[in-house]
Amino acid sequence: MAKRKIIWTLKANTERKEIPEYWILRNKSKNFSIKLNALITDTVQLLSELSNISRKADLKMAEERKILKNNSMKEVHFYSNKIKSSILLVISGLFTFSFVYFYDGLKHKNMFNVIVLHLAFLLFLFGVVYCLLLLLRRKPLLTITPTQIIIYNVLKKADYVNFEDISGFFVTNTTHRGIKTTEHINIVMKNPKQIKTSLSKTLLKFFPQFSHVRYSIQTDILNVKTSSLLILLKKKLKAYQKINTNI
């Protein structure tokens, strides 16, 4: 059978070039775009050779895949929790003000107490600055795309975690006198992290579940419940795995 010429429309040809460029910028890698281009090339080649090719479609499965793909293509952004940030700002501010106000009384304290109070002052002063940064921040602290998780931080560069490297998630939290202080969603990677120090090796013996954890999301400062975010992350991971398995 003679080959047929495949003619691209102007819109299709433009999108064929723009889509790989988008994923290169998004993933900071050419791997996915190379695979995508190879898939397009193979499909076009097959259509040109076998123009009448077809298969019986499972309409229900096709519709499910369409819905799944459309949902997975949406980016989701999460921002700082302004209410919690305001409460922490008030608490940190009160302690900082009290320290400055009663500073003269420290000379009657012993040296150990003076050192502890100064360290606490520095900690709460940092808390004031950090809470202000969270309150003034307009950009997201967390973004979930179809292919990766982007964890932003007000004090350092963002972390980009690809779904293709993730195997799962689990939640941990810290408490003080029965009150939950922080909560994290830990990202379990497929490959274990490199252990460089003997201290890290010792800690992993007591906490082996962290052997594959290199990134975590602090959820108590986000405007979303931990349980809801965990469900969303699992759905996004499942959607990514299903789409890429089918490809």
C-alpha cells in the first residue's frame, strides 16, 4: 500500500512545536519532550503507511481516560494560611516585646537562664520575620502540576519533584504537650537518598521509613487541610502513572 502524505494544519503544526518546549521549561529536562516527539513521529509514520488502520473502541474506558487526562492537566496552587500566620505573629510579637520590656530584670537571673532567654528571643524574633513574610507573600507556597510537585520556600530556592521519581506519601507531625505544632507530608522517592554521615545512618535505623524521603511539604502553614492535600497528591500520582503506563 502506498504511503499517504500527512498534512499538518497551521494550528496543529504550531502546537506540535510549542508543546515540547513547554514541557522542557516546566520539567527542566528534555526527556519527556523527546519521548513525546518520538511517539508523534511513530504515530504519523504509521498513519501514512496504514491510513485505514482502526480498532474497536471501548467507549466507557475512552471517556474515563479523557476525564482523567483533563483533570490531570490542571495546575493546583496553594498559598500561606493567613489566619495561622497572624496568630503566630501575635504570639511571637508578644514574647519579643516582653523580652525587650523586661530586659533590665535579666541581670538578676543566673547565666544559664539569661542564655536560654536570649536564644528564645532570637527564635521568636525569627518567627516574627517569618510570619510577616508569609502574610505579605502573594505567590503560592506549593504548586502541583500534571508531572511534578513544586515546593516553594520564602527563604530558599524552590524544590522540583517529578512524579516519575515518586512512589508514595506519608504524614508525620510534631506535638508539644499534646498540642500539634507542625505537620508534614513526606514524599517517598523510588530511589533511596544518599547517606553521607554516620549520624544519618544511625537515625535511619530507628526511622527506616525516611530512607527514601528527600522532600517534605509543611502543611500547617498552607491554606488546605493535610488530609485533603494528601488525597489530591495520591490522585495526581495515580493519574500520572496511568497516563504514562498507557502511553
